[in-house]
Amino acid sequence: MPTAAAVAPRTAPPADVTVTDPALVKRAVKAAALGNAMEWFDFGVYSYIAVTLGKVFFPSGNPTAQLLSTFGAFAAAFLVRPLGGLVFGPLGDRVGRQKVLALTMIMMAAGTFAIGLIPSYGAIGVGAPLLLLAARLVQGFSTGGEYAGASTFIAEYAPDRKRGFLGSWLEFGTLAGYIGGAGLVTLMTALLSTDDLLSWGWRIPFLIAGPMGVVGLYLRMRLEETPVFAAEMAKSEAARPKVPLREMVTGQWRALLLCVGLVLVFNVTDYMLLSYMPSYLTSELRYDETHGLLVVLGVMALMMIVQPFAGALTDRIGRRPVIAAGCAGFLTLSVPAILLIRQGSLLAVALGMGALGLLLVCFTSAMPAALPALFPTKVRYGSLSIGFNVSVSLFGGTTPLVVTALIGATGNLMMPAYYMMAAAVIGGVAVWFMTESAGRPLPGSAPSVDPADR
């Protein structure tokens, strides 16, 4: 029989405990995950239609130069991500998470939709690649405020005991968006002739971003501000005082270092598997391009299935054990996995890629809940945006370029394994120093509980 102490909270919860609204939490998760899905839909589309875009916007006659120019415009988005984080992060701590996330959704959808409207090089000359670059810069700038804001939004809405499970749906959206983008390009390539793809077919995936953005904006505009941020605002009768950028950095230097280390191992392994491996299979191992793409899509589908269960596991046993298991796995299994992939048979490639994908789930399931818990409410959006985007720009987004350069300089096809192992060591150090956050209130916030837990 329940004790009086167990029954009391059901009828009289403490005043300093936030009781979440399950329907509102579900809407918050959907709205945040859709934005992430849209970002990676664009990533998948751009990556897999790069050859066609090179011919449309950079008709130099040299296929290598075309591809390099296309990926140059792609990489430019990573250069402005930290700037976006510096703008949107502090703004989110100043005016609220919901307003800034609505703004980033508008900018991201507009940038992607605009690419589908740009005339070709043959129509307007050098203006075409310049407009492509401008659209990519808008996308990159808005993305600088997207992930940190979305993970903060979910973390602040979620009850303490379910933050890992609910946060894992953010990366579920990442995988769904990437599969949707890459899958759509694959389908179009199979159904359309080369001439049709070059003349108008390539525009379709980018134009789809318009309706997706409208839906995402509708979901985000319907949301209220997070209870955690509303409580922070209520502490002051006047408008929330502006937190200096210096305080977001120097005042949080230890948490920022941990954030950079955790994001480093998360994104190096993420971009290695989802972005670089298709190119590694085709350019370095001479693997069939279609089979390589299907293997990667299959691995991502497997990750989507496992993702929510792994997120729930982080609530049960903690974020640190799950992230540490991922670091240990990449440290010990990267070499065997790459050796399997180098065997070349479909089964060996699938097993090697599948092993890396399941290890990556240790990060995708835990990080959306672990990273926001590093910072207090008043600087959470800003500090997380700065740490996350600096790490992604310096280490994650550069992974394909650095690994390709290392292979070219050394001739060693095992470089992807060594690079992931080095990242795992850095991530392991960060895990060692981080504090466990599972089941606990966010720093500076009151406990948050689900109505069923009362």
C-alpha cells in the first residue's frame, strides 16, 4: 500500500515543482524535431545531388572543379554557423526560445526554397553561383541557432525522468530528414532522364522545403514559452537583464570545454558515417555508388529504430554510461569496422557500417539531453550555441575534408578509423569530467515531473 508521503504529491504537489502537460510536451518535441529534420533533409539533398548542381551552377567542363565548387558553397554554410550561434543563442536567452526557433525556421526554409528558384548559370551567368552561395549562407546562419535551441526547447519542456527519451526524438528527426532527402534524390535519379534532372528536376527537392517550413512554423508558433524560461523571466519584474557575451564564455569556460569535447566526438563520428562514408566507398574503395548509398540509408533506418529505446535507456542508467560506451566502442571497434568495410562484399560493408551506426546511437540518443544540462537557464541557449557551433565548424564539418587529405598524404586507407579513435579519446576525457544529469533538474531550475509520476 502506498505511504502517505507517496500519496501526498498526487493531490498537493510542492509549489516549486513543475508539472508538465503531456500534450504540450508532445507538440514541443514534434516542432523541434521537424526543424532538425528539415536541416538534414537539405543536407541529404545537397550531398547526393552535388554532381548535378555542379553542372547547373559551375559549368567549367571539368567535373572535379564543378564538384569542388559545389561543395565549396556547401562548406561556406559551416563558416557562418558560429556567427549564427553568436546572434541567435544570446537572443534566445533574452527574448525566449520559442520566438527565436520560429525565426530560424523561417530563415532555413526560405534559404532552401530559394535555391530551387535560382536561375542556372546558362541563364544569368556568374550571378547564379553567387545567389547559390548567398542562399547557403542564409541556411548556415539560421542553422547556427537551430540545434542548440531545439535541444534546449525539448530539455526545458521535458520532465526530468523522461528527458533522454524525449530528447532522442530530435536526432530521430535528423535521421528521418537525411533519409528523406537522400531517398528523394535517389528516386528522382532513377525516374528522370539526365536532361530532365539538369533542366528542372533538381529544383523539386529544394522547393519541397517551402511547405515543410510552413508546417514547421505553424507548429512552433502554436507553442508557449518553455516553463523553465518563463520561470526565469518571472524572477525579475522588469525585462530580463541582458547577459554579456563574455559571461556566456568566460563565466562558463569549464562547461564550454566539456561541450566542445562532447560535440567533437558526436559530430566527427556522425559526419564520418553519414557524410564521408558514401564517398569513401566509391572514391577510395571503388565500391558501386548505388549499393553504397543503399547501405548508408539502411544503416540510418536501423538507427531510427534503435534511437528512442536508447534514449529511454539514458534515462534509466544515465547519460554518462551510454556516451562512455560509445567512446569505448569507437576506440576499440573502429579498426575492425573499417577492415570489414574494406573487404568490399555487401555483407561485410553492411556489418561494418551497421556497427558504426549502432555506436553512433550512443551519442545521438544521449547528447540532446546531456548538452543543455551543462548550462544554467540564463545562458543555456547562448552558451550551448557557441560551444556546439564552434565544435561542429572546426571538427565535425571538416571531417570529410581532413580525412580525405590525410589519405592523400599518407596513402593509408585506415585513416577514417584512426580519426574516429582520436575523437573517441577526446570524448572519453569529456565524459570523465562531466556530471551525470539523468533524472535531475536542469541547472538553476525547479524539478519537473510528469503528471503520472505525481
